Amino acid sequence: MMANTVPPQSFGRAAVHPVHDFDPNAIALPTGHLVGGRTVPGDGPAIAVRRPSDGVVYAEIPEAGEAGVDIAVRDASQAQQRSGWGECPPRERGAVLHRWADLIMENRLELAQLEALNSTRCIADAYNAEVPFTAEAIRFFAECADKYSGDVLPTRSRRLGMVMPEPYGVVGAIAPWNFPLSMASWKCGAALAAGNAIVLKPSELTPFSTLRLAELALQAGLPAGVFNVVQGSGQATGAALVRHALVRKVSFTGSTQTGRSVMTDAAHHGMKPVTLELGGKSPQLVFDDAGDVATVALRIARGFMANAGQACVAGTRLVVQRGIAEALVADIVHQAVQVIPGLTWKARSQFAPLISQRQAEKVHGAVSSTITAGAEALCGGKFFEGFDGGYFYQPTVLAGLRPGTPALEEEIFGPVLTVQVFDDEDEGLSLVSHDVYGLAAGVHTMDIGRAMRATRYIVAGTVWVNRYGRTNDFIVPTGGFNGSGIGKDLGRQAFEANLRQKSVLLDF
């Protein structure tokens, strides 16, 4: 093998680099709103921002109301037209996005520290996974910029039919707090590559890493005003953004309840299209021919404990065939009780806190009411000790649940796994169904026929077979069915959703 040849097994694997502890009090924070290429302080009420690891209020952000949102949206609309961003050669847009991705990686440590400070992402995860994932998502959409075109349609002679794609103008994006950088990149990368301007509202719980992300986009050559950021709550800032007449499309990731409000507001204020990635209650369907029990147990454990269960796609409902149920559940519990939580700015931390006291109370309340209703906690069910002010909840496995109990029906958004046992395939398939959600699911079996039958039956926008979780294959779209959302993030579909189609019929 030549010295500069990469071994085949290295392809597609992210490099893991050591990280170090950092002082959370020594991090410089970007402040205010970003409008027209510059930071503006804003004159709205201040919102306190707490660190989830210790509950300390470490910053404040200004809340943009209708007036502040109006300034940001009008500036974005004017910038999109004035700069010619939507009309410039697609490869030029792609080149700017590639430079943006380069700058993200050059500023990898700064972004990772901001992410670890203001979210539930531990510094090692932020540095080795979140930031590279964000950069690669933007590169994917950069490559989409000149790979999509309109159509010439078959019509009568002396006539020409065409479909011409064009950007909407201004896209309003509302990003969640659980994966601030990567979720923002999905929305902003697709919208910008298609030629739109974007106004982004990050979560008021995690406002800083995405603000820095936007600053780097400007540094990469994005015209001032084409990417604006407004800070504030969903009730005030988010609602004003969705309702603004110049916002022609909305992209939102968050709870199903809030998604309904977004959809209603979009319908009443302009009839604008929406992309919604909402809640989930995702099942993990395990048959007794799933293979090595320890391997499957690790897969299941990661599926509900990653980011302390704070992921829309978390696999929180284990539906397992009786033949391996006892051994599998025992192995999962063994892994759950070995988890060691840690402050997000500590290099060795691997298990994250819950984002806020409100979320912690919600998780514990759902677990407690389920136990009161007759369920058994095989492990967990309480907070870790020794974290004053932090919101660290023990991984919890619940068995013996009655139908309709909160932990089975509701999206808890915490490290909580429910266990249901079945005897035959039909019974297993009946248990994975949910009346509201249809975001993701896992199927674990070595029988390809059984896997395909389950995949066909399950109502979910994504089904993983013999794995659980996304990869860096950005070509695969993600998005839910039913109460889990409308439309797709990632994939060619996400890019196309940021273009509207104009039909043209020309007589010679």
C-alpha cells in the first residue's frame, strides 16, 4: 500500500480527537440579534439563560417582538433582492456554502464550547460529532445548488412547456434546543443553497452557538442581511416570525403541540408552506432472531439514552419477543446503571443533563405517574445526586405498563425506556402502532422477509433495520408522518422544498 493511501476501513468514519476541560465562565459570548450583517442589541425584555449542567444564569438575551422581527424580515427580503443571491449562478452559492463549512471546521473548538456551554451536548460529543456533522450538512446542500433544474415538458408542436424553480424569498426558521447547530444547518443550508434569505430564531435556551454560526456565514461571503438571527421566545418572537407577511415559507422543529400552532399561524397569515419535524414516540421492535443480545442491547441503550433521551427520534418504546426479552432487558438495565453523568464542559463527560428544571419536572412527573399506575422501575426513576442546580436524571427502564399510561403514550423527552413483550409477529406489529406519532422506528431481526414486512407495516417517516440512529448519509431524508410532522429535512427533498415551481407555456 502506498504511504498516502487511506485504508478502506477508514472511509466514512469520523475522526475522534481528544478534547480538554474548559472553564464555562471564560467563554466569550456573541450577543444580541444579527441583522443586516451586524449585531444589534435589541430593545425587548431580557431573557435569562441558564446552564443545564448547574442551573447557573450565565447570560441574558433580548427578546425580539413584532417590531424587531419586522426589521429583520424586511432587511432579509431587501438583501435577497438587492444582492441577487437568488439569481446568482448556483455554483457561486455553493462555493460560499463550502467556504462556510470550512470556517465551521476552522472554528470547531469555539463552536463546540459554545454548544457544550448552552446546551445538553457534552464537549466531546459537540467537538467530535455535532460540529463536523453541521459542516457536512452544509456541504451536502452546497452540492445541491447546481444539481437541480426545471423541466421541459412534452406539448404540442409550436409550443413549449416548462417548469421553472425559483426561491421563495424569505424563509423563517425556528430551531430547537436539543441539537442547536445541526438542526440550524439543516434549515439554513437548504434554504440558502436554493437562493432564499433566511431569518433564524434559535431556542431561547440555546441562543449562542447558532448566532456564531451565522457570523461565520457572513465571513464566508454570504451577503449581509441574507442570514439574520432574532432572539426570543417561541410565544413572542417565533409567532411573529411565522406570521410575518414577507416570510414565504416556514421551517420548524419542536413539539407536536407547538407545531400545530405554527401550522395554524402559517395558514392564517399568508397561506405559506411549512416543514415541520415534530415529536415522536419511536418503537424498537426486537424479534428473537435479532442476533447477539449484547450487541442489540447496546443499540437499544444508545437509542434511548443518547443526549439523555432528548431527541425527537429517541427509541423509547422497546417491544421485544418473549424468547429473548429477559436476557435483553437485563443487559439494557446493566448498561443503564453504569452511566456516569458529568458537566458538559468536562472532557470525560458522556451523559448529559436535562435542559431545564421545567423539563426535569416533566420527565420525573411522567415516570412517577406511570409507576403509580402500576408499572415497575427496573432501574432509575430518580435524579442523580451530587449535582446542585443541575438536571441529571437517571436512565429509567419501566416494565409492567398498562395501556394508556403516560410513559407509553406521551413523548417524555428524557432517558426513559418502556418495555412490552409479545409472542408472535402479529402481536409485535400491533404493539408498535401509535395513535399520534410516526417519526421513526427500529426493527431488529436477521430475517429479511420479516424486516420488510415490519417496515411496510410501521407508520413512520424513518425505519432503521438492525441499527438505530442517523448517519452522515445526508442524501437520506428525515421527517415524520401524522403528528410527527410534514415534509422532510435532509435529502434532495429538503432542498427542493425550498423552491417553488412556476409553470410556463410558450407559443411560438
